[in-house]
Amino acid sequence: MATDLNGDASRNSMKELFGSEVVTNAISRDVALPYGAGTAVLITLDNGHDHTKPNTFGPAGLLALDEAIEAARARTDIAAVAVTGKPFVFAVGADLTGIPALETWEQAHAIGKLGHDVFRKLGELDVPTFALINGAAMGGGVEVALHCSYRTVSSGVPAFSLPEAFLGLVPGWGGTYLLPRLIGAEKALKIIVDNPLAQNRVIKGAKVHEMGIADALFEPADFVEESLRWAAKVVKGDITVERPEVDTGQAWDDAVNTARFQLEGKLHGAAPAPVRAVELVAKARNRTRDEGFAAEDEALADLIMGDELKAGLYAFDLMQKRAKRPAGAPDKALARKVTKVGVVGAGLMAGQLALLFARRLDVPVVMNDLDRERLDQGVAYVHGEVDKLLGKGRINGDQANRLKGLVTGSLTKDAFADADFVIEAVFERMSIKQQVFAELEAVVSPEAVLATNTSSLSVTEMASGLKHPERVVGFHFFNPVAVLPLLEIVRGAETDDASLATAFAVSKKLKKTSVLCKDAPAFVVNRLLTLFMGEVLSAVSEGTEPEAADRAVAPLGLPMSPLMLLQLVGPAVALHVSETLHEAFPDRFAVSDGLAEVVKAGKTAIFAPDLTIDPQVRELISGGDSPSEESAILDRALRALAREIRIMLDEGVVAEPADIDLCLIAGAGWPFHTGGITPYLDRVGVSEAVNGKPFHEGAPQAV
């Protein structure tokens, strides 16, 4: 008999909650195993769509798999059961569409228990079970495979992961119990915690096999056939799968303690899901399967009903949907074709841009500088980065040679005569950028788009002296260019739809997340981060110890502290942005005297090599005799952000609060567990206190 749901949710009511579920069916067929090994039931997971809509598990999908397993269990004429996926996809986890509709802890608990009750049957049949991981496998897809007796994996699998901690959950259908007992705590925690918190990193098929998660690796072309041949030999006893014994002693404790230490350093207790996952792994060593699964059920229910998952789902939705359909972007049909790109400048940022354009657009890229030595160094940097990609196996020799051939240098701007898109990455001074654009306009075609990578200057003013200001657009990248996905695309007062549409089309080819911004000082990310850092520096100048002020915002679980961010950005750049904002909004943005002194002293780093604050920097930024409590500094920083975001929205800097959140997530690494900044400000009650209303209708308020 198929599994019953427990608690206060029946099967039908659970299906109703997940009413929009795209059901992944479990299609069974008999296959004759080679070598006379008998008959196997091959269950194929298939939701009826192509690879663009991957298999997922909601209540109906779980129950469909349950029926298929039960049908196989009732038979006495089979030698094995195998599970695989539709072409290119195994399964990518739980269907989360119904999660927001869950109203009680019992309902959430029932979802966890249903997954366990169905999946565990694969490991408890009277015949061996095989997971044939033919394509992408994530979350519940990984867990259904872990429940099987054996696993094969295709070398073509592009993504294998347990991303739950990234969203605010734990791998709750067996992941935290089965994986460490299969490959050990250290390797398991890399998959369960480290990778999700490293921008949701995934591993590929070969690595799945190398780590010992899969028992055999086969090529994609005949993957299922080869897997079944291998399974037949296992069934007949011709192959014995040997797995290294897992160290359940000190090595397990060491791995768990290291994970705890790293999480505290990264998140400072701000996100409960990764911590919960580590503790489940810690206790998996001595728990029975029933105890381990019951603990996962409880953890899932607790987290589903908590704020972190809601924030994570909101952030995930932003990155999956809003990022792909930028608000306010013109009709893409207006975009012009780009067959050649020009980059003005040959510094580090220019080099990163040149490499990105060459790799993603596959068109000639010409770098320009007035100094031969600097130009040669810029081109050499790009070629060196290409060699690194080759050394890491990310490109082959032919691709490396092609990329090097695409990126060249020129001392004159005449080389841009046939370029369709030219971006400047020169010194952040208005007069210099205006001069560059005037020189470009004299040589480029009338249709060429002129883009600026400015971080804070006015795009409108930059274009004001041109005959065709309508083709100038802001195209602001974030450093490092290859890592941070955000592009702030800025529309100047004269920018036309064709130029803007071309910018968005180029951004899409660059695989960037674009947000349309009004031409306002420092746009979105730098405006808010400058304000944020400014509050910390003000507290230091008033007498708070720098370490205490820096630590004050730790409850947010940001990827780096304000002073570490200041070091990454560079004191000189941070000072320039703060001066730009002070000039525009003198009542809300101050220029830190201490930061100005740091720049005047020629200091380029805030921290010494041992990661303590540089003594000279400490002296320059400190002062006053009125220290603040850490909680007061955090409150003041959050209030300043809430006030400024409301002003930005009223000014139309971006279309909606979601765009503010998308900018901070994609451009500043703001963690998913906050959901960005606006939902967080709503949850803690700061939005209401400062602006009289939340940013999101129906947002829960602090009491």
C-alpha cells in the first residue's frame, strides 16, 4: 500500500496546496539485463516537458514514484530496480511552489516525512537498486539517488549539488544522514554547506565519481545502456563495489568543528539553516536511520515555517525570474548587432572587461591606451588570464588561441572606427571621461553605442557635449567582473531606446544580471554601501573602537565586514564616491575626515597582513570620546538604509524594491537568507519605524 500522509494534512489537501505542481511521473518498464542477469524495472522520472523545465518532486510526484516502487516491490520475478531521468535531467529537487501556502508546522513536517517514506523504500527492497544519474541532479534528486544501493553517473552531468542551505533549508530527505555515512563528514559538508554558501557552487559528473558518491562513471552517448551492463555484473556478482570505510572517529569531529568555526566566521549566527545542517551531520554518525530521518523531518518543518526560507525563496525568485526580465528594458527587437567591441583603457578593470567581451560575445575586442607600456601590459594580462583558463581545463588549446587572437591593442582610437560598442574604463573624473567620449564620437559610426563603466558620475553630464548624446549609456560592472553578476545599466536623460536595448542585449550575452537605473549619483549599490560604510566610519570617528564598529553589522551575515569591503573597494575609490554623494546630498552623505586622511597618507589597505587593522589607519580614522554600543550602530545603519531606499524609490532610481534587493544580491553578495535588504528591513520593523510603512505589502512586522 502507498504511503499515507500523517499530521493534519491529507494527500488530497497536500496536493491542493501544491496546486501549480508540474507533476514528475515515474514511468516503469521492464528491461532485460545482459549476461542473463534477469529482469530489471527501469523507472524513468519525466514531467513531460523538455530540459528547460526540469523534474522536481512535489506531493503528486512523490506519490507517483511511491506507486512505481510499490508495484516493483510486489513482484517476485525481477532482479533489480533502476531509476533514471528524462534526457539531460535526473531531478533537481523539491517543488517549492507550494511552500508559501503551508500554514502549520504539521503540514511542513508531513512534506518531509513523505519524501523520506517514499525514497527510503529504494534502499529497503529485496533486490538491489541503482540510480542512473544521467543529467542535472540537485536537492531531492541527489537524495533519491543516495537511497539506492548503487549509483552510476554520466560524465556529462553539468550540475550536482545539495543547494538547500543556500535557500534556508537543509537536505531533508536523507542528505544530511546518508551522504556523510557514504563519503565521510568532511567531503559531505563540502557538498551540504561549503558549496551552497560559495554562490551555490555545483560539481560535475566526474567529480561525483571521484568523491565516491557514484560507483561508476560512463560517457553520455550510451550512458543508460552501459549503466545497465554494469548493474548486470553487480547483480551476478561479477563486480563487487568496494567503498572506503568512513572514519567515524576524530576525523568526523574535526570536520564538524571546522564547519562550525567557518560558519561562525561567515554568518555570525545570522542564518540558522547551515548551522542546523552541520548539527544534523554531527549526529548522523551515531543515529539509526529512523532517528536520522526523524531529525531531518523536524529540521525541515522548523525551517519551512521560519523567516529564512521565505527570504531565500524571495531572493531565489529574483535571481531566476526578475533577473531574466529586467523591469523597464526596451523591446529587444530594437537592439543593434555588435560585431566588434572597443575598450578604452588598459588597467585591471579594462583587462577584465576585454576578456569577458571576447569570451561571451566571440567578437574582436580592441583595447586602447595612450601609453605603449601600459597597453602592452593590459593585453598581456588578458592573454595571461586565457592561459590560466587553459591550465584549469576550462577551455582547450584552439579556444585559447582564438581568444588571444580576438584581443588586441591600439594606441589610437581609429581602431574603433568599425566598432559597434565601445566602453570606457578610465580614471573616474568627469573631464577625462568627457574628453574620451568626444574623441570617440569623432571616429565611431553614428550607430555605435558609447558605454561608461563609471561607478558614480552622471551619465547625462558625461554625454552633454556630444552631437549624439542619445547613444551614451551607463554600463557599470562590479569587481571582480568574472564573479559578481550585476550590471547596473543606466539611462541618461538623452539615451534612446535603441542604445539601451543594445546594452541589455550585450549584457544578456555576457551572462550578467541587469537592472535598469535612473541617472542618479552612485546609482544603487555604491549609493547604499557608501551610506552603510559611512555610518560605521562615523561611529569610529566618534570614539567607537574600529573592531567593534566593524563587528556591529555581523548579525546581517554579510560576506564581508564594512572595513573589509572598504579595503576591497580601495580607500581612494570609496572617498571619491562619498564626495560625489556628499555633493549631491550634503544633508545625508558626509565625507569621512578619517578616510580622507587615509587617502592623503597614501594608504591603500585598511588591514595589515595579519588581518589586524593597520596601526596608522587606526590612528587616522579614530577620534572622539563618545563610543556607541554595537546594537546602536547596527540600528542607525539600518535606519539610514531604510530612509535612503524610500527616497530612491520615490525618485524612481529603480522601478521597485525588488530591484534594490536584486542589485545588492547580485552586485554586493548580499546573502540570500536576508532576501536582500527590503524584506529584512520589513521583518525587523525598521521600515515601519522610519518610513511609516513597509516596502512590501503584507510584510510581517516586528512586535
